[in-house]
Amino acid sequence: MYVAFDVPEHFQHPPIGMSPEESHAFAAESARALAVGDPDIERRVLREVHGGSQALARAGALFAGAVTGLMDGELSLATLMVTATEFPYGNSAKVAAEGTLQSLVASRGQTWSGDVYPLPCGQPAAVVTGPRVYRMPRLEPTDVPFAEIQAFVPVPDGPSPVREQHMLTVTFATPAVRHWERYMPTVVRLLRGITFAHRPASAPASS
């Protein structure tokens, strides 16, 4: 099963699943600049780039990106990730989406809400939104609040006699809550542009 979607412009996204050689080719210049002549720091940076890329691959990431800059004269930051993970959801994608929605809203508390929406690709999406807090004990302030939206899309079954069902998850988050509405068209375009196929095609991302 292959999934394609529009990669949003302005989001910087490192390659996923890079080998050590690919990591070096991708990040050597930046690592050298950060190291300021210290080879140990340069090697550590390259190891971290490679480790992060491999960790994303293990998590089933198809896309992981971030954007930072000024919006309305204020610094703004946002992250976006698309993953596909094995998830045996049964015989009904709609029931799976509704069950996912109920489970997530119940487990995350009253500040979270959501609904199930049909996508142009023909699959339902369980979409939930709510606040989170990222804790950084060594920094001040230690708690950074941010807003998050997640969409869970059951991937349609392929023609294989062996059923290998997956769930596509789109996660967008930003600490710049005041810019939330400005970011939402990007998330909506990505969700509405999702397509599934049973063979590879020319596409920005695939699984």
C-alpha cells in the first residue's frame, strides 16, 4: 500500500532512514559550522542527525518537518509529522475511526475534542484537538504549552491475501497558539490531498 500527500512548503524536513554516509552528506556542512573546529563536536552532531533519522524510520514516519520564522512580526514555530503504523482495525474503517476518536477524547480529558470527517480519498479521519505541555526541567520556564491536532486515517486494505492493516497519523503542533488559524489551511490541504494506491506512483511521500 502506498500513500501520497502534498508536502507543505516552508517546512524543513530531513530525509528519514538515512545511512551514516547519507547523514554525513546531508549534514556535514552544518555540523562543521556548529563544531567551530572541534572534531568531537562535529562527529557528535553527525551521530545525532543519523540517530534521529533512524528513529523516525523506526516510528513509521513518512514525513517530519518544522517551520520557524516571523508571523505578524512575532516569532512562530510549528511541527508536522505523518506516520504509518501497523494497526489491525478490523472490517470497518468507519467503526475504527469512531472508536479511535472516543478512546482518545476519553483518555486525554475534557480539554480535548474531536469528530470523524470523510476525506476526499474515501477514508474517514478521526480528528482530535487539544492542549499539551512540554516539560524541560533544565530550562526556564520549565513548562511550554502548545496546541496539537491529530488526524487518524485507517489505511484501506490492499489486494494481498495477508491482511496487514495500518493507521496513518497526521500530527501538527505549535506553541504559538495565537497563530493556530494561520497554520490550519496547511493541515487541511495535506489531509484533503491524501491518496492511497496499491502500487508506487510519483509522489512526495510514500509507504
